[in-house]
Amino acid sequence: MPKGNFFTPDSINEPVLSYAPGTAERDVLLSKYKEMYSQQIEVPMYIGGKEVHTDRKIPMTCPHEHQHILGHFSEGSSAHVKDAINAALKTKEAWEGMIWENRASIFLKAADLIAGPYRAKINAATMLGQGKNVHQAEIDAACELIDFLRFNVTFMQELYMQQPISSEGVWNRMEYRPLEGFVFAITPFNFTAISGNLPAAPAMMGNTVVWKPSYTQVYSANVIMEVFKKAGLPDGVINLIYVDGPVAGEVVFNHPDFAGLHFTGSTGVFKNLWKTIGANLDTYKTYPRIVGETGGKDFVVAHKSADAKEVATGLVRGAFEYQGQKCSAASRAYIPSNLWDDVKKFMVEDLRSIKMGSPEDPSNFVNAVIDGIAFKKIAAYIDDAKAAKDVELIAGGNYDDSKGWFIEPTVFLAKDPKYRTMCEEIFGPVLTIHVYDAEKFEEILDVVDNTSPYALTGAIFSKDRYAVDLATYKLRNAAGNFYINDKPTGAVVGQQPFGGARGSGTNDKAGAMMNLMRWVSARTIKETFVSPTDYRYPFLG
């Protein structure tokens, strides 16, 4: 391992710009937003370095203004999937043979491009195409993606430095080879950073990738690809395709060179993909690596010692930032009876002050949900809860799709801790609260642990350290990311590696070295400097 060539990030994490009134970054971003809003673009697939257009044009629209068309992207077919795989395999030998410093420098340059000249563009694309406000776009599309790219270079170096000891006359070493084949990355709509990291992390480790993003994230995915190309990523290393999931899967999961899946999306889809891969094991040259982060039914538990205002703020932020469309969003809460009146009062006050509308107005805390499918699903949950016995509407409950897919931040109070909105993932701005007997804290922890098949994030609010200790232990399997006196969202690369278990995924922790380990296959090499010339051992006499 060469010494003296290691990269260390200049700061702990990319600083989050404030976009406060009067700041330069606010003016630059809103100007870019208006510019991009007024344009219509044609987005191609990127296969082997070629921009591929088809006759099948799919419109890209704004969630907050669903009749406004930002442009169109070219939908591909199974033939384009095959072309993408062939392009990935064609460039594989050259890419994995490149020294790691040169691979790393491409992604470090991409990070600097996003931090500088592309910051406004990638944030504006995320606001327009995915309906994020300025702050949510900044912490995602800019800061988190920058952090993924920079910190993964550091983690890559740390991994390569993990070497075995050597005895006298022997040199042992560990080679971290890319996987034998190609990696398939399937990415979600809700985080631009995740969409960039899922193909970039395997590629950084020397793999070549076929990348299929969500159709509702293509607008910002195109900007990510523009950045990668600007940074000097060779043709064919990451091949970006827009193909219907089952069509792509039919080709990818029947290909003998399929070597890995990097996935973020729904639990149901992930389980089906895993079953398909398992059924096709005899087809593959190697056992494919399967890495997935899926759903969540994330909880907040307050102890009787907690501060009611802190709990209320954690719930409002944790449940309703980005309209609850975070896999980590708080969607069920357990509040002790001694705090409920105050928590309710503070939450209702906060929700009355929240504005909802277009991301173009930075004073809007809440924007629209991603599309009509999500809107109808969330609205159905709200209608069922409003009609349900022993469920009380505390706030919100209204929705309107006349211009955009707008749903008010909605809070329900459920007497039954197993009511469906306490158990099922909704993925929208709906929070259900159960009030429990303040003297039955340990019992409610058992309810929390056993209510949901998911185990992604969760939080405990308490001023009593014994209560914190008890909750941390009893809920040890209920959340892969556990927060003490904070909302269960907002994991930062390098600080809170992210991922959950149970029905929430493989817990391979994006934003940590352990994720990169999944994209290499280690080879142990032993070299003996002076080889024996006599077969006899001393015990033979």
C-alpha cells in the first residue's frame, strides 16, 4: 500500500449553507430554479458513454405543479439493458486495473464540482423534480452527496490499509478486488444523494455499474451523471438507464455476470428481487452481493421525564420534513400521559404556523408529495383513520391535488397502539400517536419493539438516564439508527452510518467502510522469499 498519498477531508462534513434572506446562496439558487423551471429538456440514457434517445418519451413534472412539464426522458427497453451490461463488462478490465488513487480523484473532483459550480443546479433540480424545499435539497443533493463521495475515498483507503501480519521470510498481503461481473444499482426518488452514492460506491471500488433510478428522480439523476462525466468518469463505468423495473430485472437477474445489487426502495420489491436472485443462483458465476435499505415504521418514545417542547419539536421535524417521505421519518409516537397535554399544545401551535406550497418560496416548510400514486395512497390512510372508531384527528387531515400533490401535515391519536397507521408504512406526512400510562414505560417499550416488521430508525426522549439505558437495551433490535433526545432523521455521513435490519434491509450502513467492503472480494497473497528445498521437517529426525 503506497504511503503519503492519502486523502483526508478538509472538514468533518460539507458545511450546510443557510439560504437565509439576504444571503448570496439564496439569490443564486432561486435564480437557477427559475431558469430551470422555464426550460424543457430532453434527458437521454447514458450507455457506454453514448447519449441514447428513444421514441418513448416520459414527461418529468413538478410535484407541486403537476401540469408543468420540465422536459422528457427517453424510456428504454430490454435491448438497452443488454447494451448497458455489455458496456459495463467491456470497460471492466481497464477500470479495475486503474490505480485506486486515479479512481478516487474522479469522485473527489465530482464532490468539488457539486460543492462549487453545480451546487445550485443539483439543488434546484431536486426542488423542481422531487419537491424539496431549499434546506432539504441542500442537506441532501449537495451536502450528503459531497460527503458520500469524499468520505468513501477515506473509507476506501482505510479498507486497503487492513493488511495481515507477515512472519520472517514471508510477505502476506490482502488484495481487495472488485467483484467478478457488474453491479446493478436501483435507486429511489427521495434522496438525490442516495441515487448518486449507490452507483458511485461500487464504482469507486473498481466495479462497473448499471444504474436504474426511480422515474420520479430522473431529472436530478441527469445532473449527477453530468457531474460524473465532467469529473472525468470513463465511458461505461456507470451506465444510466430508464427502464421499467420488471423489464430490467428480467435481463439483469438472468445474466451470468450479475455480481451485486445495491438497492434502496420498498421492502416488497426488495424481497421479490432477493427471491429472484436466489432462484437463479445456478446461472451466476459467483454468489451475488445483495445490499438493500428498504422501508421503515420509525418511532419516537417519550419518557415521563422528557421535556414536552423538545418532544414536540422532534415530532414536527421528524415527521413532516420533506412531507414524511424519508425512510427514517417519525410515523408513530408513544407519549406518556403526564406529558400529552403539553406535547399536543406545542405541536398544534407549530403546525398552525407551518406554510405549505411551492419550493420556490423558501418560507414553505412543507411541499407536495412525489406523485399521484403516493397522494392517493396517503389520502386513503387519512380517510380511513378519520372514519375509524377510537382514532382522533389532532391536526391536518386535508389534501388537495388540484394543482400539486399537497397533503397537510396530519396527526392522529390512536387508543389502540396496534391501529394500522401505527403499524404500516405510509411514507407521507402522517403521524399517529398513542398515549400510554406514564408509569408503564417498560411495557410500552415491548409494544414498540413488537409492533412493526421494520427496524430502521427510532428515538427516545428522556432526562432520566436509567430510562435511556433501559430503552437503548430493550429496543436494540428495533432500530439500526437509534437517537437519544433527537428526531430519528438526518443521519450524517461519517457521523451516523445509516441502515436498519429486520424488514428494513441488510444494515450494510451507507456512509461507512462496511458498505464498501460489500463491493470487493478479498484475495490473500502469501509470498515466500526463500523457498524450502527439503521436504523433511525437524520432527522426522
